[in-house]
Amino acid sequence: MNTRPPSRRLPRRRLAALAAAAGLLATGCSGAADDSADSDGAGTSGAGRIRVTMVTHGDEGDAFWDRVRKGAEAAAAKDGIELTYVSDPDPAGQAELVREAVRDGVDGIALTLAKPAAMKGPVNEARAADIPVVGLNSGIDAWRSAGLLEFFGQDESVAGRAVGDKLDELEAEHALCVVHERGNVALEARCAGVKKTFGGTTENLYVDGTDMRAVSGIIAARLRQDPDIDQVVTNGADFALTAVEAVAEADSAADVATFDLNEDLVDAVRGGNVQFAVDQQPYLQGYLAVDALWLYRTNGNVSGGGVAPVLTGPAFVTRSNAASVAGFAADGTR
């Protein structure tokens, strides 16, 4: 494949309306656009730099996606890649962002498959244009059938089953698994995994993750309805912290655990307000996805041979090891 980047950049007029996070041309971990910045990576001259677009389904300002982005930026800085990061939680919007990258003739695309069906058409367009596409974070069960080259992330079903086992160790009996985005394949797989191995009762509670106040109220209301619920499992650090507040509001004795973490969540684990967190290492997902496209373009490498995903989790963060993670969390990389 031709690795010489086309002369024009990704159109930003349309991205501003569609992206939850504006496009960023990253040459360093600072996130500042600087086409003249030097790097120790290959292909750093402006005319010969590989251009990669990362398109996620994350919300603007979400700490989880900030970590994905930081990892991507770090890899781009190392490899001398011109990186554009854009996102849109709406499947149609995300699909259009991918099409924008295809029309611009970038050298590689990294994307998430939270809603695999929505990405099918854009991925086919990228392949027809001879643009390699790798997946990250969401879509571990769909990346191969979608035609992606590689995938970097956590097997959410495996992670969910590990959480179910952990709840058994903690002698929980009735777990409430909070799903903040209905239809998101990763979140559904997590809760299904919990149900497979947890010896107690598991029920899903669907909430609108864009309204934290409502999330807290719905969790509190459910806990009041059923005092036998002794465990709340959330699918994001911010939702775990909200669940802690809901438990207190409902005067419930339920414990809280979660998938994913941030600095405040690590502090909550250290303080005992949250039992544990499952870290899928989003920084690593972003880093590996961008680095993989550079390796493919410059050396023909395909991680996992194109038939197996590269797993970045699950890793448990508990009170016993939270201190060792805290510094990295404070830097925004864990």
C-alpha cells in the first residue's frame, strides 16, 4: 500500500458539528497541534508523515476517552504520525466521521465498534479505498466479521465473568448491573458475563448515561424498592461514584464495584467506598491501535496475526494495590 499521505487534511468544517471532541493534529502527549514538532519516530518530515484518524464513540470530556486519546497521542508522537482524534456517541455521526476520513484518503483508521452494524458500510468503504482499519475498545466479537485488520481491547465477556467470580468471593447475593447505554455491545457483554458466573441474582438496570442526576435517582429508587440488593456494579468510573451517592441516599447497605477507573475512582477504592474496579487500560488501547497502523504501514506487521485480538484487560484494582496505580491515574494514563 502507498504510505505517502495525501496533501490535504481531514475537513474540519463538518467535524465540528459531528464530533464530540474536535479533531486534533497530535505530535506529542501535550495534545497541541504542531506540524513542525520533532520526534524520534520514523517519518517525521512533514511531507512524508503517515496520517491516522481515530474515531471513537466517546462523549466529550469523558475521562475514559481522554485516556484513550492520550495513549493514541503518545504513539503518534513516537512514530511521527499526524493524528486526528474525533468522536461522536451517535452511531450515525460516528459513521460519517469515518467516511470523512476515507474521503480524505488518510493512511489508516482506528475505530470503536460499540454499534457494529453502523460501522459496516464505512469500514467497507475504507477497505475499498485500500485504507487499513483497526479496532479498539468495543467490538471484540465483531471486528473480524467487520473486516478490521486487528483489534485491541478487553474481552468484555471474560471481564464480566471475572467480576461474577469476584462477587462470589465477596459473598454477595443480589447484584444490580447498571447499563448506561442501551444496545452498547460491550456493556451488555459485561453484565451477561457477570450473570454467567455469579452464584446470586443478577439484574440489569438501564439508565440514560447522559443525565447523571437521573442515574443517581433511578439507582436509589431501585435500592429502596428492593433492600435485598447488596451489590451495585457499574460500567464506568463516574457511574460508580454516582452509585456511591445513590446508595447513601437510599440508606442501602449495598456495596459498589465497577468496570473502568479514573483518579477519583482510585481514591474511592483506596478509601473503601468502592470495592474494586476492573481496568481495561484505555491508554494502552489507544497507544496500541495507533502504533499498530504505523507498524503495518512501515513493516507489514499484523498483531495477533489478524485472527486473534490483543487483550488489554481485565486487571483488578483493589484496596490492596490501588496505591500503586494512583500516580498513573493522577497523570491521566490509568
